[in-house]
Amino acid sequence: MTGQDFPALLETFRVPGVVVHWRRKLLDGLFPPGCPLCHVSVSGVHTLCLDCLDGLPPAPENHCLRCGRSTGRPEAGCAGCLNDAEASDAVYFAFQYEGLAARLILGFKFADRSEWGVLLGRLCWERLGRALEWERPEWVIPMPLHPWRLLGRRYNQSALLAGELACRLGSPLVTDVLYRRRRTRPQTLLDAKSRRDNVRGVFRVQGSGVRGRVVMLVDDVMTTGATLAAAVAVLKKAGAARVIGVCLARVEYEVGVNPLVEYEVGVNPL
Ligand SMILES: [Zn+2]
Ligand SMILES: [Zn+2]
């Protein structure tokens, strides 16, 4: 076994909760940071090795460019959003949810790898920066977590990502406008219809500051799009002039098959 394999091997032991956090702190102290995915030495922190960088999947192309729903080909507006005044105005994805991108996102979301937000923010910007600059959002809003879920995870991964993008855009990160009214069941455990029911009436907008603004709403992963659509709808109802969705990745969703399920219930993805 090489020295590079050892931290990877230790990462595979399944231990719960706070132990993961301190075990990782110890490993980072013992072994200098390498590529987050394969642990080979790299020249700086928050960076992938060239092999992993080359192995990242492409951005998806077979979706509605307005609402992000899967349509089998790029479309400027699908049957689900064409006449819907409360649908998003554009949705951007950095990756197809598969392979190395999925591993990065799972670690970021479920394995306490909050620092990967810097790396994912940069990768996202490299792919989407020009388009997002063209959109000129006045506010960058992260998809909110319910306070109880925030307590369990210790960070809102969408807020970390949104912060990285907001910095590069020079637009403010706004976290006190969009809130969750109640806790929802994890979306990854539900089929498409149950997801829409699960998020109905879940979001609320505080204040009237969003009126007339171009807003960028940032989330980590889109599957059916039900959560994003519900959040966009309340922002539009509150008077937002234009709402742009930005997600790290799009899951090619099949009813009854959900690649996130096993991770949400506690399997270490790394
Ligand atoms: Zn690598
Ligand atoms: Zn659409």
C-alpha cells in the first residue's frame, strides 16, 4: 500500500456523525492535502489532479433551458413551463450528475466536506462564468435548508456554493429573503409526484426587497426540479423580475431509480 492509498482506505470506514469530522481533521493533519478524489499530490489546495479534471462529466444538454426539466433535447421552453409566469427564466448546470462529479457532490453534501465548496465553486465558474456574468444577477440566493437540517449538517452546501459564485460575480449573497416554512422529507426518497406534494407551500419570501430584481437561485443538485420550481415560484410571486437557477449537476431521473438514495441514508460515498 502506498502512502497515498492510506488516507483513502481510512476514509472508507463507516463511522457516524461527529466522528467523521474529527477523523478527517486528523487525516488532513497527518497527510498533506492531495487531489480530493484520488489523493495523488497536487500543486495547491482546492484543486483536482489533471486526470480527475479530465474525467469530469460534461454539462447536460437534454433539458429545457428555461426550467431544467428533462426533455430529451435542448428546448427554450417545454410544455411544463412555457405558459407558466412563475417558472424560472433560465437554468444552468455545470455537470451531468455522474462519475467524478457525483463523488465530489456527495462528499460535499453528505460527508462533511464543506471545504470542497471552494473547489466546486471554481469548477462551476469555469463552466458557467461567462453565462452567469451575462445574466447580471443583482442578488445571489442559496436554496435554504430548514434549521433542523442545518443543525445536523453544520453547513448549507448551497450557501457555500452560492457564496463562491457571488464573489466572482461581484453580487451580494442574500440569505435573509428565502426561507423554508417547514421541514420536508428528503426529496431523494420520493417519486416525482410525491416530491411536488412534499415541497408545496414550503418556501416563503421575507420582505419586499426582491421586487423588480434579477435573482440567481443556487442549488446543488436538480432531479425532478420540484424543489427549484417551488422556490422560484415564491420569488416570482414576490415580484422578482427574473429568476435564474444554477445547479452544480442535473440527475438523469428515472422513476424508481435514484442514485442519491443510498447516500442520503448514511453510506459514506468516498
Ligand atoms: Zn485526482
Ligand atoms: Zn421547461
